[in-house]
Amino acid sequence: MASIKETVQKWLTDYPTVFVSQEIPNGILLREITTSKEHSIEYPKVTQFRRREHPEGLGDYLNLVFEGGRELVLCHAGFAFSPSYLSTRSLNLLPDVVCFQDFYRLLGHLEHLYQEETQRDETIKTLTSCLAILEGARLTEFDVSAEEKRVETILNWLETH
């Protein structure tokens, strides 16, 4: 059976347009090309890993499980992770696994509709989805402070109007 390091490197070789990588002590630093989001993978902290075929025929993905049960997926879209509903309720609008491209698509939609009074319900649903994605990303140890500021600006506007 291949080691976690060999498996990650093989996946990166097979999907060269998704991440830029840099070796670090005991692991690898990955930067998603489309969003510039970064995540370090410390090999000793990975407790399980598996490479599987994407159910929608979008190539293979690599599922990494870290100490404490935290999961991160490397896939055709970049980093993928579960949204979190600790701070919001689930509206069953998001899939079980999301990525930063999902967030930016929803944020763009939110930025176009939040000032429209007739779109208040859609605004709340989209805002809730954005927050669930950011919370999932934060729990997966991503820095989402820049994204949170953009959402906070919209939230502040909604609270005052």
C-alpha cells in the first residue's frame, strides 16, 4: 500500500492544474490555483486516506482524514469540505461537500441581490449558505478572514435596512 506522501504526490501529478505545491517539513503546502487558498498537510497527522472515483465522473478525489476526525478532500475543483451548521440552521440547500468555488459563486449572487427588498428571502438563504461554507472551511483550518469581511459587510447592511 502506498504511503500518504506517495498518494498525495501521485494525485497532484494526475491533476496538475488544480494546486501548486511546496514541500514543507513532514508534509506539503498546497495552494489552490483558482482561489489562492492554502492548506498545509502534515503527513503524520493524516490518520486515513483514500482515493476514489468521483460519483459524477469528474475524475478521482483524495479524501484525507486527520487526527480528531477533520476531513479534507482534494478534487477537480480544489479543496472540498463539509459545510457546518453550528452557527446556522441547515436549509438543505448545500451538498454534503462544498468547495471555495461554491462559496464565491454564492457570494457573487448575494452581492447582486442583497439590496433588493423583494429578494429578502433569497438573500437570507444565500447568506446562510455562505456562512455554512465559511464555518466548514474554518473548522477545516482555512483562513477565511477576507471572505468573512465581505459577508460581514452585507450582514451589517441588512441589519441597518
